[in-house]
Amino acid sequence: MKYYLIAGEASGDLHASHLMQALKDKDAEAQFRFFGGDLMSAVGGTRVKHYRELAYMGFIPVLMHLRTIFRNMAICKKDIAEYQPDVLILIDYPGFNLSIAKYIHANTNIPVYYYISPKIWAWKEWRIRSIKRDIAQLFSILPFEVAFFEQKHHYPIHYVGNPTAQEVSEFRAGYKQTFAEFCEENNLDIHRPIIALLAGSRLQEIKDNLPAMIEVAERYEDYQMVLAGAPSIEDAYYAKFIKNTPVHLVRNKTYPLLAHSTVALVTCGTATLETALFDVPQVVCYETPVPRLIRFAFNHIIKVKYISLVNLIANKEVVPEMLADRFVVDKIADELYRILPGQPERDKMMASYKEVRERLGDKVAPDEAARIMFDLLVKRREELLRLAQERAAAEAKAAAEAAERARQKALAEAEAARKKAEAEAELARKQADERIRQAQQRAAQAQQEEWEVQRSERYEEEQERGENF
């Protein structure tokens, strides 16, 4: 089958590439065309545009590149309509993708599937209207989304498992490096346990959160601080914050770091879930502007109770969330102390991590999604074939019935013409007979009149002869 995919950022490129490979495993004839990145290209297919030409974050960058964004949307819509895939698969990136879905639903018969559903439970819940209208099938990687979509909005979705859970499970099963080996490889102290610092992957996140994280961790002199470097952030930027501190920076080793960490300070996002899946107790730190206003919003306006995926999945506070007015160094340090080895909150958090893992399940997300998608598409193709056959049969039947009606009409018209001709012939015969009869009458009358004239003439002659005598 022909698949068209759209991924607008690096994480989408990763998830889409795994899905494409799973689809190839299910569908030997799979053909791909996509907006995406290098990972998708490595799987195969035709890349129309790289996601770097699409990804603009923040109000000002979006405003400055509106013309480019609209041009890319127009190119995308036209390309999909011309390619006529069996399905359009959207991966996250709702601002762009929901606009494409609206156009494709309104102007084509191509079904639209959404893999990694938009997080409308957190913001822009009004988007449910366009999702219900334009998205044929929705695939979720977060178990709590099932209740949100199906119970609250009466819109059925597919929970296919969580990719992060799968990735962490596979890594832990194959990772054999010891703590000492990890420390030696990264110039760390093999005698001190690690406090992992996961400060986010965006410049502003790092600027807002890393200094406070370092200040908190420095209070625990028996531990060493190790910062997980984000691939997109240069060393020079980290140096602004970790220079003249005992912080060690490691790159492309987040999973090994977590595998050997005792506790962690983490910003919100997928990192909180990764940390939980490595059974590392954590404190979530996230500085926000106007903290009291943000706290008021959380209490009275924002519709979610938590910001970390761990708490959202568990539907309770498993890990402390130090944001808004709770983002205070002393308070964060107190929460960190409560989860150190030997403290009761540590065991409580670890037990709750087990509940989170159970809720996530053991499905392999791309494989499960690919299986469902392929089965749905096969059924759709069979249904379309059945409908086409029924339509062809109905059209053939209608044509036969029309032909029979035409034949019957022709016979009826021929019969009517025959009868009309016979009637006209009979009428003509009768008219001819009548004319003959009338002619005969006239001839007889003329003969009679001639006889009368002759008789009168003979009479007159006889009278004349009698007078002469």
C-alpha cells in the first residue's frame, strides 16, 4: 500500500521511522512518501521536505515565517492529493497536521490516521471538534488518554503502548556496564553515588532550571552531579552554568546515566517518565514566569492536575512537582532529601513506579500501531472492493433492466405501429370501398337518369307522332 506520513520535529521523525519499519514488516509492498527527517529517510521512501523546513517554535519565529509555513502547507496538500495514498498518517505536531487533515478530509477520500495523539487534555481542548470531524483513527501512547477521549468526548481511540517504555525496557535488558566502568569511562568518582541532572532540551529550559538544580545538588556533598547533555545544545552554552562547579557533563548517555543514578532532578516532559522507568527517584523542577499567577491557573483554569507524565499516568502525585510558587531551592532540596536511600518516601515512590509501569503495559507501540493500521486498511480495501463490485453489479443490473425496458418499448412501439398500419390500411380499404360504392351509386344514378331521359324522349316522340295522325 501507499503511505504518506508527516512528522514536523525530531521526536516525530524518530517515532515515524519506527512505525514505517513496522509497517514494512507487515506490508511487503509498502511505499512511503513523507515530510520528515533523516531517520525516516533511512527506512526508505521519498522525502518531500525535511522537518527542519517546518519546525518553528514560539510566537515570534512562527510570525516571522508565516509565508514559508503557508507555502509548505500548500505544497503538502497538493502533493498528498496528487500522490493519492491509501492513508495519510500524521505524527504529533498538531498545529500543522490538523490543518492538513481538515483539507484532506474535505477534498479527498483518503483516510487520515493520527499516531501519537495531540495533547488536547493539557491545552486547546476545543481541537476535539476537528479531530472528530477529520481523523478516522487516533492512536495514543499514553494510557490515561483513553478515558479522556472515550469517556469525556465519546471518541474511540487505540492505545498501542508507550515507545519510551519499550525503549527503556530494551536498553535495560541489554545494558551490562557496571557502575565502576561507567564512572571510569566518564571520569567520575567511583566512590560517590550520582545525582542526575536532566535540565531539558531547550535553551530557555536550561537557563531557567539548571542553576537551581546545581544549587540544590551541591548541598549533598557525598554525591556527585552529572548533567545529561541534550544533542541540540552546544558545550559552550552548558559552560555558562557549570563552569566553576563540580558538575560533570556527559553526552548521548542519558540512559546509561540513569541506569547508574541514585536520584535525579528533572524538568517535565518525557525525561520524567524515562527516569521513573529506570527506577530512579526524582524531583520534577520547572521554573515558570509569574509563579503565583501560574499556581492560580493550575488551581482554577488549567484542566490537568499535573505536569509530569509520571503523575498523569498514575493519576496521583508520585513525584513532587516543584513549579510555579513551589520552585524554591530550599523546598526542592527538602524534597530531594526525602527520596535519598534510607528515607521512607523513596520506597513509596518506587512502589508507585511499578504501578506506572503496569499501566503502560508491554505492547510495542509501533508494532501494535502498524498491525492495527494495516488490518484497518486491508478491511477498508476489501470494503471498497466489495462496494465497487456491488456498484458494478448494480450498474450491470440497471443496464440490463434498461436494455430490457428498451427492448420491451421497441416491441410495444413495433406492435403499436403494426396495429396502426393495419388500422390505417383497413380505414383506407373501407374508404376505398366507400368511394367505389359511391362511384357505383353515382354511375347507377347516372344510368337511371339517362334511362329517364331516354324514356321521356321516347314519350315525347310518341306524342308527336300521335298528333301527326
